[in-house]
Amino acid sequence: MLKNNTRPVAIIGESMEEREKFKSPIWKDDDSNKFLYEIFPENSLAIVNVPNGSDEHNFLHMANVTKYHLKRMHFINIVWIVNGAKLVDMFEYAQTCWNCGFTKVLFFGNNTLYTYNMFPSLEVESVQHLQDYFNRDEIVNFHQYPLTFAITSSPPRCFRYIDRHGRVAYTGYMYHMLMTFIEYFNFTFEEYPHDYHDDDKVPLLNALIMGNMDFSAFPPYPNRSLFASDVLWFNHIRVIVSNASPIDKYKYFVRPFDGLVWLLYCLIIVAASLNLALFVYVKYFRWEVSKSFMYICSLSLFQYQLPIPVQSWRFNLLYILLLVYSFIMINYYLCILSSLLVLTIYENQIETFEDLGKTSWRLKATQEDIDYYSSVSNISPIILNISLAVDGIVLDSLRRNLSVLSALNAYDDKLEFYLYQQRYLKVPRVRMIKPVVLSSPFFFGMRHNLPYMKLFNRYLMNLASSGLLWKFYFDMELNGILSGELHYLKDGEGGDHLLSLEYFYAPICLYCFGWNLFLTQPQISPAMQFVMKETQKPLMILTKPLDLTWQQNKTGKELEEILLATEFLYEKFSQQFLAIVSVEIVADFVYMANMAKFHLRKLHTVNSLWIVPQAKMTDFPPRCYRYIDRNGNLTYVGYMFSILMIFIEKFNFTFHEYPHNYDDDDKEPLLEALQTGHMDFTSFPVYPNKTTDASDVLWNANIYITVPKSKPIAKYKYFYKPFNEFVWLLYALAILGATSAVAFLTLSKYSIWDFSKSFIYICSIALYQYQLTIPVRSLRFNLLYILLIVYNFIMINYYLCMLSSLLVTTLYEPQIDSIEDLASTSLRFKVTQSDMDYYKQLPNISPIVESLFVLEDGIVLDDL
């Protein structure tokens, strides 16, 4: 086996002293205190020397040492040197190796090689040729070997219920995944005993760590003490909250306008009343404020029964302005109100954690969940502030009943399971908000050094690719109904009675308020003064010291002692302050985060403002770029980078990064390095040229243009959108023509030229108001009157119908859909110099595109 061996060799001896004599080529001087699985790759060979090989205790001791040093690498080839051991001892050693997870084992004793087969029964056989050892088949039939896991009360992953025949039935998508593995590879299921109704998972995790249980049928939080299977997907911890409730019916009458519009409307009424009172005083020398107010209120509501208080051109102008203003406001109000009365309006919906923090609700979770949230650095402080610990059984009961009295959190698969109950509701009772509390990988917890670990991981991947995994996952709704965990909710009896008494609470209150004013005549104060005191919070400012050498030359323990001896800033500040953290360069972000963590100890929930440099963290996203992760490590990502790295790993290359200025967007130096042979590949797409070799074409990449999305038009434009400009002009000319005709008829009969009075009369007829006195009696006027009634009937009804339709939709400005549309705007096509040079040499590029080119720096362009 050692002849022509190219694998790294790990030598394991008593007290681990012998490995110093056999240092691997990959061995480093600082690796002397590390476990072997941290140093050696998965294709290594381990040689274990057992002193006095016939002593079972020595072998058990070395097996435990090897188990810990080959953690997560127990499937490699291991040669045991057991000089003096007998064949009977080999059976004990083989059973010990199986319990430790060592399946590729050779025993060397008395100048003979032995190996073992576990199934169908334990056998130890000599190895005459090594090729026979390497040609052994992988174990796929475990002959009813017990596989142990616990049945937990954690729907929809794994739970039990009593079926209609009175038998205990097990179900859950994680349970079915494990049972399919058991049936396919001929295991036998052995249930781990525990209290089913106890929601505490810590005893089960301890049993998994101690090796008393093989798998966990629930997703544990990421834990270094656990051995995990391959990750299948990422689970998200989400929050469900009560769905927004309908507003009270009486509020519908104030909903068409918001508070500012109502205030503006009232101010205009008051201002117009004061103007009219001033007109009366100027002409008749008496104040009639109340009478003027009543007249203006009647006029604003299209009621013209009251006599005109004064005759003057100023009043006529005010009359026309109020007529137009009231026409717009009243019709807008009626159109919106008619739309609202056939709808159901709801209160503001909770969409973010900030919205949830403004309510009085508490986020109910188990103590284990809260402890895990507190240990994570990237969780929202709002979640920590509103969390409330409750018992797990009570929490599952609240989730099952879809409680609307508090916010509840869980993994999204559990929340989706319970939300299936709302499938047939018209309006959901609760809803899941989009922000994610935390994300964690979904995996099966496994016993350390499980012999069939690689077989199980390969089974999981095949299960996912075949679609059976998702079949198990989507069957959880049916399993929930059959088990009684879920029951479909129904809407309450009776419908929503439109125009019930509750709708009229607002006008009744307004009517009673008017009677109260009439009977009591209260004295209203002319003005009210409000004084607002601005509260200023103290500021805590954290900056990096000028001398940075002290933390580089100190060990972790010395650095901790220095920080502990430092006077913390939280000792000087109360809870009410703002922390400002200044980061000069991107590389100092992790250092400043640790500094803030120490100085804000016990006060980590305060508001903090981070001033970070505008440094470019990416180069060619999404093809190849890098970033600094939350642990301060430099990470490379991108789909072209991933393609190259898979090629490197598959064919056993090694990756060397070509040195260049990462923040420089100019690709010409990289292309020159490719042409001169200093670089092998580019991790960015290159324009077609004859100077560089190219791989096979994968697809044709299209160059598109992004433009701003069209914005909604301003709200005031809705009032003239029913007609286009030509129709409005025609309508205005018809009004002026009819006014001139009435004025000439009056002049010809009474020798009085009164154009303003004729204009007011025609405008009143155009708005369906007929309270004014007819200015002239004649056949010509009657004919004009009939024509105007028919004309206005068509125009006003068409306008109101169109306006009612437009007010329940959102109108947008014209969208840019072509190069010609883009050329008609002030927008320009920003490109780099290399892109512009390439575009201009193309024969089929549009001249319009060339006219829109504007040069821009590549870094600035990527930021845009």
C-alpha cells in the first residue's frame, strides 16, 4: 500500500509523539497542536500504531484518539499496526472500528493484512492482494441494522397522531425522508425513547452528541458540537402577524380626503366668507359674517337658494372661482366615496420590523430561540426588544390556532404548514411578513463518525434531484389535515351589509354638532399656541486611534486585558444616546465593529450611525468579485469564478490570483496579460476580437439599456384627463360663444350690455345649476337654452363616468419602450470609453444610440 503512494500520510502513535518523525509535505510548524482533520485532506492515508497489539484496552484507547483526530474524515483508508494480535482479537477490533465509523480498515499483524466485513455478519478475513481490498463493493444492504432517531412533536417535520383505526401513525417530511432511506438500504427503525410532549430539544441534541441516537428529525440551530449532513436549502425564520382589520364604517365619509385636504377646504370656506363679509361692509357698511358664512357654505355644496348678498364685479369673480372649485371638490369627493362604498378599506398593514416595533405586540418565542437570537450579531435589535419567552407547547398552540393577539415566529416551513388553514378564507386571519429574522442552513443532525455518512449525503442529493423530496414536502398539508393538526377555517356567517347604520355615524355626529353650535353659541378663541420642546440626545463618537501598532503586536489574551482595563464609554452614557462609528477604510470595519461591541456592552440595542467609506467592494459582479463577510474573511464569488473553481478542483489544479488593481475598472491591462501569457483565463466576458483565444460559446449575451420606470402622474392632473386638450378648448369656446350670444340678446332687447352676468348664467347651466333668473325672454334664447342642456348633459355625464373610472386606477407617464422614445427625452446613454470604441466600430449599431453616448468612468457607472 505504501509503495508508489502519492497521498498525504498521517501517522498516529501513542501520545501523538511519533508523528513528528513522519512529517507530511503539507505539515507546518504551527500545526503541532491541531487535529489531523484540520491539516490533512480527504484523500489521505492514516497509519495507526497500537503498542502491544494484543491488548484490547490499548486498541480501544488508540481508536478513541483516532476518532477525535479523524473527525469528519473517518471514511478514509486506515492501516492499524497490531503486532501480536490474534484472529480472535481482530473480531473485537473490527467491532470497535465499526462503532467509531471506520469502514475502510486494514489490520497489519504478524506480517499479514486483514480486513473486516460487517454484513450480513461480522467477518474478519485475510487480504492476499491489495487490489481485492480496493475492489470491495460499497455497503448498500445493511441487513436490518438498527437506525435510531426520536419521534418529536414538531410538525410538519416529524410528529405522530392516532388515525381513524385507532393506531399510532407517524408522519412528517423529515420522517418520510429517513424512512425512505431505511427501507431502501434495508435498515430497521428503532425509536429513541423520550417525552413526546416535551418541547425541549436539548436532551435529544445531547443524545446525538453522545452517540446514543443516529439522526435528528428536526432542524437544529447551527452548532459546532453537532455533525451535520449536506445542506439542502436555507431555512428562514419569519414572523406572522394579524392581518389588518377593516376600518370603522363611519370613517368612510372622511376617507376621500386626507387631513390636509380637509384643512385646506375649511380654510378656503373661512377665507371666502371673510371676503364676502368685507364686500358687504364696503358697500353697505355693516358686518354680516354669519350670513356670509352661510351663503359660502351653501355655495360650496351647490345650493343656491339664498339671495345674492351683494352685487359687484368682485363678488362675481369670487362666485365664479368658488363655482369651479366646488365643482371639482364635490365631484371628486362623490366619485371617491362611491368607489369606497363598494370596497372594504383596511387599517395600515404591518410590513416591516419597524412597523411591528411601533405596536404593543410582543414576539413570543421559546427561551432557546431567544438565547440563540442574542448570540447572533446580525439580528435586528427590534426583535430582541419585543421578544417574550413562553413555553414551547403554548407557542405551538398559538401557532396552530393562528393567534391574532401577538406576533409569532418560526421557520418558514412550520409557518406555511399552519397557514394552510386559511386556504378557503376570503380574508386571511394572519399573514407572514417579508423581512427575515434569521437564515440558517437546513440539514439533518447526525451522530459523530456515522459509518454511512457519505451514503446518506449522496442519498439526500439524489432524493432532491428526483423530486421525491419536494413530494414529501408538499404532502405536509394533506398530512396535517389527516392528523388533525390542521383544520380549514371558515368565514363567519352573514355578509357585510352595505349602507348600515354604522356608515352614518359621521354625518349624524356632524348634524348634532351643528345643533349644538346653534343652541349654545360657544365663543371660539381666535388662535391656539403649541410649544414643542426639542429633545437632544448625547452623542457617543467612536473613531480609530492614530497608532495601530499596539493591537498588531499583542496576543488575544493581552488585547483582552487592555480592553478590560480601558474605561468603557457605556459607563459614561445612559440608555438615551446615539453612537456614531467612523470607519476610515473598509479593512477597518471588523476592527471598528469589535471596538463598538466592547464599548457598547450591555447597550447594544441603542441606535448607531456607521460612517463607512465609499470604497468599491466589487469588480465585475455578478461574474467575479469579492467582499468581506461578517467574520472579516475575504470571500470570492461570481458565476464565472465558480465555473473556473469547479474546473480547478475537478482536475486538481491550484488557483493563483493575478495581481492587479482591484478597484480599477480598466480591463485593457488584463487583456494584455492574457495575450502575453501571464494569465490563463479571464473571469469577465470579452468583446470579440482576433488577438485573444476564446472558449466554446455558451450563449449570446445581449446588451440592454435600463431606463427609469414611468412615474404616476400628479394627482391634480386626473381632473382634466377625461378630455384631451382639443375637447377642453372646444368646451371653453362653446361657453364663450353661448355667453356672447346671451349678452347680444340682452343688448338687443333691453339695450344693456352685461357680459359678466351672462357668463355666470351660462356657467351655471353648464354645471346643471338653474337657480339664477333667466336674463331674457325670446325664441332665440329658448333654442340656445335647449342646445346647451343637451350639450352639457352629454359632456358632464361623460366627464363624471370617465373621472370615476380614472380615480380607481393609477395613471402613469408614457413609458420608454424604444430607442426613439429615449431620444425624445433628456436621458443619455452612459458608457465607458472601451464600450464606446467597440460600439462605434460595429456596422449595425443604430445612429440614434451613437448620438446618445456620454462618457462615464467605470467605477461611477457600476455605482449607478
